[in-house]
Amino acid sequence: MKLEDRFIILASGSPRRIEMLKERGAEFCVLKAACDEDISCALSPEEEVMALAFRKNRAAERLLADAKEKGEEDPAGGRPYMIISGDTLVHKGGRILGKPADREEAEEMLRFLRGEKNTVCSGVCVSFSGSPKKLLFFDSTDVYFKDYGDEDIRAYVDSGEPMDKAGAYAIQEGFGRYLDHLDGHLDNVIGFPLEMLEAVLAKADKL
């Protein structure tokens, strides 16, 4: 199976995920469904991102089921579809970093990450119309930053860019200048492991 084989319902409002699907030429719509996004300290980062992705997928399924019961318009126009949901976390030294709550937290996160390795972990859940089958997986990428200064941090936070980013940075945007190197997939760091998603889908017919 390929991304192009079914209409996609993207259970995420992330501009980065939306743009990546557009670049792939996929036919999709966006459906944001509210769900519990609290982080559990009992789970590993890999387990956590998969749990979050699964919750978002289930929430989207419920939203679609409710809309169908009410006779509302089918976003897929009656075609077979797949729901894709995802979540991304950054972790380092046993600490999980989500999106910063304010400027002070963003600056603190960036000080914590400078000059060392952190790991970006994304979980993805895919469900299919007319099938109980779900695909659930994660991808991890190690990111190594240069030893940037406090003035660099303040200037970056002043831009407003870190506030909706896990770990308070986006290497595909202004913070890319401080990247030393990475081990793993770049698309995962951007927020959507499309390369792995396509590999998982290619094997889906064999599951």
C-alpha cells in the first residue's frame, strides 16, 4: 500500500505535517480531534509518543462516527480512507521535553540542549476505514547541537518560533544554523517520519 492509494484524514493541525503531505502530492483533509495529551512518567518516550498517536487516532475515529450518525458530510466523499495521527517528543538524559509553556521555559530548554545530543521521537498511528487493523510505530533520531550562546537563545525565542515546537526548536527553520549533525531521519526531526510511514504501509498488505 502507498500513501496515494487511499484518501488521507490527517488527525493533526501541524503545519509541518500538512506541508509534508502536500509535497508528497497526497490527497487529504485535516481533522483535529481533542484528546488527552498528558504525558505519563511511567512510559518511555517511545511508548509515550505511540500512546499519544493512538489516542489522537481514536479521537478522530469517534469524531467521524459521530458525524456519520448525524448525517453530516463524509470528508472522504464515500471513498476508502486512512486516518493518520502522530505526535513528537524530544528527550535528553531521561527528561521529556514537550512544547514550552512560556518564554522562560523555552529559554531553559534551549540551554539544556546546547552542545549535546538530544533525541527526537515521533509516534504514528494509522487506521483504515472498514477495518479494525491499526498500524502503530515510532521513529527516533539523535540530534547534536553546536555550543550556541545565551544571546543566540534570546534572539531565537524573540522570533516566537520555539513556542509551538517540541523541545522549543525547529531545525528546518531558524534553529537549523545551530545543528552540528544528526543520526537518523531528517523528516522525523521535522515532525513526521514519512520515510518510515511509507515503508510500514508498503508492508501493510502482508500483515
